[in-house]
Amino acid sequence: MKQIKITLSLLLSISFLISCNPDPDPVEPSSPYFSNGFLITNEGAFSGGIGTLSFLWSGNSGFDSTKNDLFQNINGRSLGNLANYVLKDDSYIYVVMNGAGTVEILHKETLESISTVVGFKSPRQVISLNDGYIYVSDWGSNAVYKVDLSSSSIVDSLKNTNGPEGMFVADDKLFVANSGGYELDSTVSVYNLNSMSYEGNIQSGIKPLEIIDDAQGNLWVLCSGYSDWSGAGGDRYSSLVNFDPKTLNILSFATNSILTDHPSELRSNSTGSKLYFIQDSYNGNIIEFSTNQIFPSYPNQVLISHPAYGLAIDRSSGSILVLDALDYQSPGKALLYSESGAIIDSSQVGLIPAMAIKID
């Protein structure tokens, strides 16, 4: 009887200690759940809408299954307004909320929210060096912010930008595409990350949006050009610029011959030998080109003819994911194509699917 009382007392003590620990360490899952598929950010309605996350599991011949509204279902709250960018590094998944002015940090396997970084006006993209920090381009503040992941707070900033969008790091230098915000710009800012100092600008085309590297280690800048909706004739041509990140010398400068094309979403295959982009952000179509081809001819060979709002490349299989926002008022669609441009499968996702990344 005494032994039973001691055992019961011990169990009660353990139960009390557990119940009094408000923040137990999270249990790591034995195997990744959100893996072997595409994670998609859905912007939600432009005015006051709620962004969502979708996941498409890959199968032998297309999608095995799809789940939508993941963030709400997993975390019991909404993600916020305009989920327009997502990145995965060795530690976390980052979702950039352009409308809410936040960056959501998620568990890389369960999509559970770990923290929310605040203090941005209109964040666009995020880049990680897997060193405990991330860098966030803030279009609304004309700055790139350095965020300490240990505190989920902004600890430094880089100025001398103008509507910053896409970023890339090469040789301890951060390259930032300056879209110009509400104005026009045609530069890429260069920063030394070791000293957090501004080193100057590289001339690009009008409204640079995306920066990516190729198989030779050179950088490509996709410039969208400009649509003058006032009718005053101020339209500007889009372009594609290639430069050496070591010398900062321009290697090629190709200008589009079609004034009404305004490209977006520059992506690459696993080796950087092929690049892809959306031919026109309003009408879609996917352009593919080899980085070994002779420039300055602007690439205009259509691989996939379909409306496109977002684009992702599966670097393991070479397959291509196209995101179609349809009418921007009802759930969008994700379409999977082979490397040669043949349709494989499609699935309904959230409202205005904007970006996807492949998670192996």
C-alpha cells in the first residue's frame, strides 16, 4: 500500500511538473511530412484578402494529392494579406507577406509557425546564406533589411535602393534589383555583406525584377520594361542583361522587340544551363533559353503556351510548374509540364497562386 502511495505521488508530481511547463521543446517529426512536392503561396484577394499555402505531393505521373489552406489548418490563424514569396533554406521556410508587411518563419517539415518578423512596409523577397541571418528586400521602404533569426528582429539595413525586388549573393556581394518603385529605375545595387556597405550600381534595363546565376557563375537580370497606362506613350521595352559578378562587366544586353511584353519570374534548371521566364506577366507563356546561346538576341521561343502568374522548376526531374490565377476571383490552378513542355497534370489550389518551390 505504501509503495502504491509513493508511486501515485510520484506520478502526480511528474504530471504537475509537465503541466507547469508552458513552452515545452517541440518534438521533431520522425520523417518529413511536407516533402516530395511543391509548396505554393496563394496571394489572396488584392484588397484585404488573406494569403494561403497549398502543397502538391508529387507522384509517378503527376500529383498524388493536394491540400489547401494549410497555414490556417495547422496554426489556427490566418497568414495575412498577399503571400507573394516563399523560400526554404537549411533551417526554415520563409513566407513573405507583402500586404501585411511581415515575414512568417515556419518549421521546414511541419509548416508550424515559429515566429513572425515585423517592421516592413512592403517586403518583396528574402534571401538566406544559412548563417543565422536573412535579408529582406522592402519595396516600400527603399531598403534591404538584415534579420537576426535568433531574435526574429531587424538588426541592420542597406540603403541606396529604389523599389528593391530580386536579390542574389555571389562572392560576399549582395546584388539587388531596383525596380524604381512608383518611378523608373534601371540599376542593380551592389553591397559588401562583410562590411554592410554600398559599393555602387550596375546599369541594367528598365525595371529590373529578378536576378539568377547560370552554369558559368555569371548573373542574369530580367527587366520587365514599363507600361504607361496613361496613354502618353511612355512605354519602355523589356530586356535581359548578363554580367560578371566578379568584374561587374556587362557581358550581353538583349532588348525585347515586343513593346507590350513585360516578363517576370526568372528561373533556372539544376545546372544553370537553361533559364525560364514568363513572357508577359499579363498574358503568360513560358520562354526557355540556353545560357550558351549567342546574345544580344532576346529569347522569344515559347516552350509552354498558357496563362501564367507564377513559375517553378523541379530541378531533380526538370518538370515545370505553371501557376494560373484564372479570373483572380476564384481558386487558381497549378499545371505540371514535362521538361519538353507537354502537360502532365493539373490541380486546383488557392486564390491567385503566386509562387512555388519544390521541396524534396
